[in-house]
Amino acid sequence: MTGLIRPEVHKILGRWGELLIAICVALFGAWVFGLGGYFYQGLGMAVLLTGVGAAYVALRRLRFRTAGGRRGSWPWTRGRSPIWPRSAAALSR
């Protein structure tokens, strides 16, 4: 089904899709909240907070997504971790 969408747009939507869906859920919750009445305000607030929470999680997960679609890849270089120091002598300081 990706033949209908340009590859550049598909790549951007694939990476940012989770965040866009969460923002749409939050906007829907704000619309329901605006309908008025205690029931709709409570329901709208619940949906709004769910969307905001999902957007927060999506923003945090977005840092670890690459444009290629692989999640959580670390830049390993010749067996060295980007987190740990290069030598054991650096650990003793």
C-alpha cells in the first residue's frame, strides 16, 4: 500500500506517526471536553490526558528511532561501548 504515498513522505510519517496519532487523540479529547456537561468534560479530560501522556512517551521514544526504521540502535565501534570509558584506568579515577 506504500505505492500510493511518496517514499519521502512515507519515511517521515513512519517515524513521526506515533506522535501524530497521540496529538490527534489529545485534540479529540479537547474537543469532547469543550462540548460541555459534567459527563463530556470528564470523558474529554480522560481522553486528553491519555493523548498527552502518549505524546510524551512518543517524544521520548522518537530519540531512539532512526530514519531506517530500526529502533534503539547503539553506535558500537570495534567492540567499545559509547557509555563506558575506553580503559580500566579511567574507572579507577
